[in-house]
Amino acid sequence: MENKKPEIKFKAGAISAAVWINSGQSKTGQKTEFRTISLDRAYKDKQDQWQHTGSMRVNDLPRAALVLTKAYEFLIMREKENVPEIY
């Protein structure tokens, strides 16, 4: 299995948001590309090993909001680059 890497990752401390490129098929059968965002919190367990979870604690929420906002900005600005300007 291929080890897929995110298109871009935004980090704030132990909290990160990654943007992933996915491919699929439309209802009409055409190949399509879309992006998804994953949210992650890194922490060390009792054995001092790094672990990851999608669960956030209350103090993680400001950083989660920040990295999600950055991911959203990236997607919107990327989308805007693909739209021709009309004068």
C-alpha cells in the first residue's frame, strides 16, 4: 500500500490540520478530484511514545481553530487561483 502524504500540513503546537488530495468518480462517471482535511492532536503516552488522536481537549480548541482556519484559507485561495478573473 502506498504511503500517502498530505498536500500541506498546518501545525500549532501538538495540533495539526492536514489537507489531503482524493480522487473519486462523479455521478456521471467522470473522474474527479476533491480535498479533505484531517485534524490531529499528538501526545505522549505513559511509555513516553508519541500517539495521535482526533479528540481535542478544551485547551486544544484555540489551536484547532487556528490550523483549521489556515487549511480553509489555503483551500479558498487555491480555488480562487483556478477561477479566471472577469473584467
